[in-house]
Amino acid sequence: SQQGEEDPQALSIQEGENATMNCSYKTSINNLQWYRQNSGRGLVHLILIRSNEREKHSGRLRVTLDTSKKSSSLLITASRAADTASYFCATDAGNSGAGSYQLTFGKGTKLSVIP
Amino acid sequence: DTGVSQDPRHKITKRGQNVTFRCDPISEHNRLYWYRQTLGQGPEFLTYFQNEAQLEKSRLLSDRFSAERPKGSFSTLEIQRTEQGDSAMYLCASSAWGDTQYFGPGTRLTVL
């Protein structure tokens, strides 16, 4: 079953604008990960945030995690046409310290960045 | 450091045939995972290995599906008597113990 649910399902922005995607989940987690997938291809890992972290940055990416609301957001700043892809959040609800064995993905947000 | 590789990238088969996919994980990664992704959906977990031991199987993995990782390195996923509902992208991922799973490019299966 899908635990994470991304919102919105689709997002269209102009190049240079910021894009924000949200993810909600249902159960307690060890960590939450964001992945990008270009059409018909494999997933590229973007960032991992642990349950005891609130915010994390990587280049133009900023991820926040609110465990009390069971939600996360991914912000892409100064978007580029090459950012056009589907973005998925994935939750790892494995036993603390045991590491992930099963990621549960949402349906993704389809981002289109218009040049 | 090469990434996760999968072979073949595309497979078209007729209903009722058997198919086998291969995954080569990142070297020294002891965990290997299989997921299935259908159009418009996120990946769904199928099974995972720690070294050569298959430690978890999803209910999605019917008895027509079997996965192996004989020497704790590469893995194979076999589907017997394929059905049209098996058409999907089959993704393999690997990790060193826990945390980040690195995905391969996937094998797209079409069952006619």
C-alpha cells in the first residue's frame, strides 16, 4: 500500500521559479527519502532526512520534516528545465538502527519546468 | 564506482512464457531489493536480500515469482507463466546495510 502521498500530483512552473512539493505519511518512520525519476527511467536518490532531523539542504534542494504532522516538503529553488521529472517521497518504517529494507513510495508529483 | 545495473532493459514476451531479469548491485553492497512500478504509480516493494538470504517478501510476490541471490552478489527475478498484469517496470536497488537505496535503470516488461 502507498504510505506517502505527494501533493500536488502535477506542478507546472517557469524556469527560475521555486517548486514546492509536499508528502504526507501515516506511520512512524526511521527516515524519509526523496527520489527523482525521469520519464521511463530509474530513480535517482536526492536526499535523506532522518526522523530526528527537521531540515536538510543539498545544493538547490531543501527538505523539511515535521514528524508531529507526519509530513515533509521538498523545495527546489531556481528551477531549471532539466528538473522536469517525477518526484517521489519514500518512507522507511524499519526498526530504528536496523536500516531500511522496505521503502514505501507515494504516487509522485510530476514537475514540469517551462523554459 | 559503477551503479546498479539491470539486464535486459526491455523485455517483450507472450502471455504464459517465463522471463528472468538480472540485477548487479553496487559492489560491496550487502542489501539488494526488488520493486515493481506500474504506470502512474510509485514503486512497490517486492522482496529484499541481505547477502544471499532472502529476508522479506511482499504479498505482491505470488508463487509465480521467484528471486535468488546465490552468492550474495547479483540477483535474478524470474516470473513464470507471465500474465498481462505482470507488465510493469521492475526496479532493483542496493544499499550498504541501511539508509540510502540506490536504484538501477529498471527492466520494462511488456506481456502481450
